[in-house]
Amino acid sequence: MIDLRSDTVTTPTPAMRKAMKDAKVGDDVYGDDPTVNELESLAAEKLGFESALFAPSGTQTNLIALLTHCQRGDEYIVGQQAHTYKYEGGGAAVLGSIQPQPIDARADGTLALESIEAAIKPDDSHFARTRLLAIENTFSGRALPMDYLPAARELADSKGLLLHLDGARVFNAAVFHGIDVRKISAQFDSISVCLSKGLCAPVGSVLCGSADFIHEARRWRKMLGGGMRQAGYIAAAGIVALNENVDRLQFDHDHARALFEGLRDIDELHMTDDSVQTNMVFLHCGKRVATELAAYLKSKKITISAGDSIRLVLHKDVDIDDVIKVTGECKKFFSK
């Protein structure tokens, strides 16, 4: 089966499986797991922070960041379609009594600075206290423009806001721009990075920040049930992910571009040059046609997610031969 639903479906590499089998472990809640400690040190170094925390998921690392940065009654400004607002169960509001203030993102994935500024509440007891700005990069497969990040940082500083990055696929953004990821992460007070998407680890995310921030974040992780014991078995795969799998993301981007080029002449898909940047290709053909296309492709052992639009995600387990097959089957479907 060719699975294009998400890069979360990636399977561990042979190097990861060996590292997991041979991992030295301890009790991470006591701070005794040497492999977890190594992963956290490695993540902090690669992303340019003092410290890092390993957790089971990106949902949890984002939530931990919000709970650490904000108090009850505080507010964070976030994109209307951002994961930390829309796709993570409302955890900040439900578990932290933190009010989200969503605003619409622009076509390039950025939140307009004037919209952010307009959403900041006055220092008045009628309002929640605006405490944090949360940005997502990549956003719907788009790598945010590099000149936007220092501008957002400057605005946050001028308004006394903290700045968090949901960097689930931040390494995809760095590869797209051809830069060291620290040029992105340097603008933020904290960053959450998934190891289990394009980097191919079977589970886990890291949260990076200052030493004091991570010290407090560790308490929240325990409260949320994220404290794991012999977690070195999965942390070992995360070490391989950071050391060996960042550069290979370019293959996913290349395959996404090849898929885009193969499909762009199908008029019914309404594709533009903005339909692909990193490892995702977006198709727009209406919900009915999308549902019929998904059913047809499933019969050809190709799995996609269909809705009002279609997102095809390229990853380690999809090669160029798979891209050619998907392209051919889509053309067959629309030729009928």
C-alpha cells in the first residue's frame, strides 16, 4: 500500500531498529536514562537552546509549552487553522484555562503583524492577559519566509510577548531554505519538534527552551502523564532521526515536486505553483470528486485522505516509482 495520508505513517529505518535494540536505558522520571539524556542534549545543541525535554507526542510538547509560558487567565495568539488551536483537542483551554485568540493566516502561512498587534488585549481587568504568540512552521507544507521571523520576534518583544514555535516540521522548513535550523529557532523562546514525521522515528517529540523553562516544563510533563520510564528504547530512534534523517528530507521534497509536476496538467485538480513547497502537495477538486478519487485509488492500493481538499504527503516510505504509479492512476481516473 502506498500511504500518502501523512508522514506520521513512516516506519523506523534499519539504523533506528538497531539503535533501539541496543539502547542503554534507565528510569527517565528519575533522570537516569542515559539515552534520553543524550537525545535531549543533542536536540538542544542542534536547535540552539540550553535544554530540551523528550515527550511522547508533539501535541504534548506544544501543550507543555503553553502551560509553562502561560498562567490561568492568560491568552495566546495563534492561527485559526494552527494545530495548537484547532487540532490538539483544545488542551490549552481545557487543561490550562488559557484562552486562545485565533486569527486568520495569510496565504504564505504567516500571521499578519498588524492582525497580531490588533489582537493584543489592553491591560484591563475586562480582558484576558495576552501572554504568548504561537507560530507554526511549516504551515500546510509552506515554509514561512525567513524575513518574517525576526519581524515577529521584534513585535513580540515590543509588546512583552513570549514566542513559541510549533516546529513539528521545522527541519523541512530549514531544508527548503537551505539553512541551518538554528537560523529559524533562534527567533523563539521555545520550540516543539516532532521526531515521528519525516524524520521517521516511531514516536516522540522534543521541546527546547532555556534551562529554567525546561525545568518547569518537566513538572508539567509529569502532570500530563508524559513521564516515561525506560524511554531510552524510543529515544534511541530519535537520536538517529536527528543525526541521520534531516538531509534525506530533500528526497521527500523532490518527490513532492515530481508528483506535482505529474499532476499539474489535470485540469480538475486546480493546482497552482503554490500547491507544493516542501513534502506536501495540495489538490482541490471538490468533496464529491475527492471522495470518488480516494475510493478509486484505494482499489489500486493507494491511500489518501479526502475532504474539501486533498493533501498528499511524501515521506521516506514513498519512492519515485510510487510517485509515478500515483500520477498514472490519477490520470486514469480523470480520463474516464
